[in-house]
Amino acid sequence: MNLHRKRKNLGGIPTASMSDVAFLLLVFFLSTTKFDIKKGLGLVLPPASEQADKRVRLRDENITKVLIDKDGRILLRTFDSEELIQITQLESKVKQLISGNPDMVISLQTDRRAKYQYMVMALDRLQSAGAEKISLSTN
């Protein structure tokens, strides 16, 4: 006697085309996603010197520090003086310093909690004053 059992047809989800669907969704989302393009500062950096491994020591008379605190107040610190100034005065003060000493290096230091706008405004004023040697840093 030959007994044949009937196979039960188990219902299931066909997964043969699952990878095709995943690929199409990936292409769809990549092609329709808008990526934000962030604009940075347009600065031209000097080329690397042959003496890049040597450290340059600047004299204190050739360094002027422009310090910006978290509230946007500007402190102009030179070798022999220190003065709290407005952003509108920065350009004229730096012009005077550079005309008196062409080797002047301006060190722009901003507080970490300061708004980015304060640093950009000060940097614009420094560049319009003719400062070519500018150092940027945050505290």
C-alpha cells in the first residue's frame, strides 16, 4: 500500500525581489534628498615654506591681539597697551598699527561661546584694514 501524504502549501512572502525594491528605494532617496552646502570663509592660505619644521619666534612688539568675548566686546592688546574698543573702531586702529609696523601680526582670538558672527565681522574689518598676517584661534 502506497500512502502519499499531501504536502501543505505554507503561505509566505516571496523575497526574491526584496533586494530590487531596497535598491530602488535607496536610489530614490539619494536622488531626492537635498544636501545643504555650507559656505566657509574665503581665505587664501600662504604656501608651505621650506622651513616648515622650524618654529618662528615673533617679538612681542610685532604681535597685536584682538580678543573677542562671548558678548562681542573687543579688547585690543598691543605690546604696551590694552584698550576696549567697538567693532567700528577696529579698522582704523589696525591701520594705524600696520602703518607704524609693517611686520605686525594680528592674533584674532574669540571665546568659544562667542557667536560666529562676531569673529567674521572682526576678520572682515582686519582684512579691509590691510592686515595680511592674521592668526585665528579660539579660547
